[in-house]
Amino acid sequence: MNNLGKRIRNLRKHLAKSQEEFANELGVTKQAVSNMENSKSAPSISVLYKMSTNMNINLNYVISGIGDIFLTQDKTNKLKESLLKEFESMLKSRGIE
């Protein structure tokens, strides 16, 4: 569980959140976050679920260290690019450049 705690600390720092801010988003106490980061306790299923759904965190990364921290990083960038191209195309078809 030691590496699990390190990964939780790493993702919290990656999000630039304090333990208190992170705890509030997960619906737990600051002490609970501290305990997870120091490998004194493991995150509950509900905490893992909130990480995944509310923060787009890759649970594969949290649990095993495999993959990127975030689930949708690449997909989000591709979607933005696609929407931008579509918007530009629409503007050109109306004579706006």
C-alpha cells in the first residue's frame, strides 16, 4: 500500500490542491487524505469512484501505477481540436475568416 499512498499524494499535487481542498472534493476529512497518503489507510470504493467521475482520474494509475493520471487528457485534446476545425469550417462556409 506504500506506493498507493505515494500515487495519491502525487495526483493531489498534480492537481495543485491542498489536503483540505482535495478532502472537500472527495467528501472526506483532511486527516483521511493524510492517512491515505501515508499508507495508514486505503481509499474507500466511494472515494475511488469520486476520483474517477469527478476528477477524471485513471483508477488504473491510482491502484497499480499503470497509465496516465487522467482518463481523458488525450480525448479532451482531440475533441477540442475536432470542434475547432468544425467551427473554422463553418465560419469559412459563411465567408467569415
